[in-house]
Amino acid sequence: MTASSRTRKNYAQASEEWIEQKLERRPRRPAFELIFVYSQTEGTLDIYLSGDRKPIPDLQSIFASVWLGTELPPDEKDERVYDLAPLRSSHFHFAYGPESGILDVAVKKLRAKIPGRNERIVLEADVSEDRQAIFALAKKVLALPLSKLVITQVGIQVTFAPTGKRRRCPTRSFEVSWPNSCSLKHGERDSIIRKMLADSGIEPREPSTRRKAS
């Protein structure tokens, strides 16, 4: 089960207004929106807000206490490290079975660092017609082979089989950055992709230390 809720928080401000032929300072409370997305199945909570991100840990605790009636464990640093080195090779194959619904997986973006130099290179290619396009581009424009570079970020496109009466194959694009950042969320297809990354040796299998609510 996944649930979402929206909460508006007010913070007092004061501004001058023309009242009865004179200026007066009057307090006002402009609202901004907080969006909570809680997945009971995954035991995860995502919070979306604009501006400063510092209140998020406190908002997580408040949500768990008020809506779930529980307390969050202490937040711990995620020590997992993604292994992006295998993705330098065009011969690498992602591991997934027919039960996953995945038809194809292609690397469409590579960000690489030149060892010993404070420089990085970003390559992006259209993989709609050629799933190996990023490697053809790298061979064309780079002076060094990819095997000599350190991959710090990859963009991946996953193509799923169509479902129901749909003829078009849905795709999901996301990025994985070294050491442990991934733009995937926790929806059904995102969970399938995470399993594919783990089976392929890209995403560590150790349990995530992300804060959970039960």
C-alpha cells in the first residue's frame, strides 16, 4: 500500500499595508506545500518540499509519530558503493529474467573522470535505434579508451514489455552516481530495476540503511 498526504505549513511574516489612511505592519502567514509519500510495502517515506532541505529529518519523525504512531530509528549513513566499472564495456550484460517484464537495458549516458586530472567527460547518446550507441560515440570522440577512465555516473534506459492493450513499450530512465546515489524511487517498476541492478552486480545487496517506518 502506498499513501500520500499534503500538509501546508504556515510561518508568520509581517508586511506594511495601507489601512485607514496610514501604513501599518500586519502579520500574515503564507502557506507552502509539503507532500508525504509513504509506502507500507517498502517501508519508505519520501518528502517533497521546496527550499531548504534541512527540516526533512524532523518532518520524517513527525510523520512517523503522528500518522504511524511509531518512532524512527537513528539515521545512519549509507555506506553502500555502486560498482560502475563494468558499465565501461559494451560486452556487459544486465541480468534479468522474463518474469521481470524487461525487454532491454541500455546505457545512454556516461560521466567519466580522467585519472590524475581534475577533469570529467560527459557522453550522451540516443539509444532508441542502437543500444550500443554510447560506446560507438565514446570510440569516436575520446582519445582514451573507456577502460582507462573512472566512471562516476551512468544514465540507463530500461524498456519494458507492453501490458494489456498497449502496443507501445514503456521505458524508465534513471541515473546512478558513484558512490551511492540513485534516482530510482520505490514504485513497482523501480523495484524490479533495483533487483536487476543487484543481480547484475551494480547495486550492492546489503540492506539499505535508509530511514524506515514500520
